[in-house]
Amino acid sequence: MFNYTFHWNQALRALPQMLDGALVTLEIALLSMAIGLACAMVLTLFRLSGNRVLSGFAAVWVEVARNTPALFQIYMAHFGLGNFGIHLSPYAALLAGIAFNNAGYLAENFRGALKAIPDTQARAGRSLGMSSLQAFRYIVMPQMLRIAFLPATNQMVWAILMTSLGVTVGMNTDLAGITQELNARSFRTFEFFALAAVIYYVIAKAVTLAARAFASRMFRY
């Protein structure tokens, strides 16, 4: 028989504290995307370099990032590296794990986007007197970003949601960590986690809508 009594007032009183945690969540997601984007560009160049060592390194990174659970990647950053004397805080381990995952997915997105651009585009730039670097920068890269932008937005949303895995390595300052602590003190599981889910949804939806608005203005032509 359903006899649960809701106490939303406790969850609503803790809303400012949860919103502070949401800012930490967003901070980790943004930093992990920035690091992931930089690594992904390098990995993409490695895979297209023709050098077997560099290409192999990039391929292994992408395969591991895409075919193992993100939780394992965070565990390896926090617990695994500790076996080698490298001790990361929960914040740093969470950031490193998500950035590693982002880089693998984004590198594959970039590689697919580059393959979708005909080789004649770069050759046309070279015929106009551009260097290879200039042709890539002014002709190929804008087209690549146009193709890869929305998939990268999906990865940003995924990064936001992945931050919730930080509770498994002792992260207690993000939204999931604060929600877990509030629940442990009050045992109002449904109320706190339902409110946290709404906050996650709002953040993810805001990112998606902002990205679409940006893309509609940036890639109109």
C-alpha cells in the first residue's frame, strides 16, 4: 500500500546548496570539454599523420575511451594511478576521466567530419596559392567544425551527466555529491534525487538549446 509522505520543503530549503553543486558540475563538464577538444584535435592529426606509432597511439586511445565504461576510466585515474605514486584528488580524477572519454569520442567525430570533406577542397585552396596549413585552417577546418559541432554538443551533455559518477571516488562538492550527502542526513531519497534530476535536465536542455541557437547563427551559410 502506498503510504509515503512527501516532504518537499526539506529539498527546497537545500536548493541553494544544490545549485552551488550544479555550478561545480558545470565547471567540471566545461573544463573536461576544453581539455577533450584539445586532445581530440591532436589525436585526429595523429590518426591522419601516416605515422604508424602516432596513429596506433591515437587508435588505442579512441578504442579504450569508446569501448570501456566511463566509470572504469574515472577509477583508473583515481585508484589505478595511485599504484604508480600518482595520487589525484576526486576532483582531478573525475576531470581526467571525463576528459579522456571526451577526447576519444570527439576525435572520432572529427575524423568522420574530415572524411566527409572532399579532398578537392584542400587542393582548390592549394591551387589558389595557399600553403597546406592555410588550406586546412581557412577551408577544411570551418567545414569540419560545421559537421562536428552538434555531435560535440551531445558529448557536452554526456559530460555533464558523467560528473555524477564522481560520488564513487569521493567527490562531494558537485551536484550528485551534495545530493548524496543531503540524502544521507535526511533519508528523503525521492525528494532530493528528484530535484537533482530536474536540475540536471535543465542544465542539459539549456546547453542543447544554446548550442542550437549558436549553430544557427554561426553556420548559416
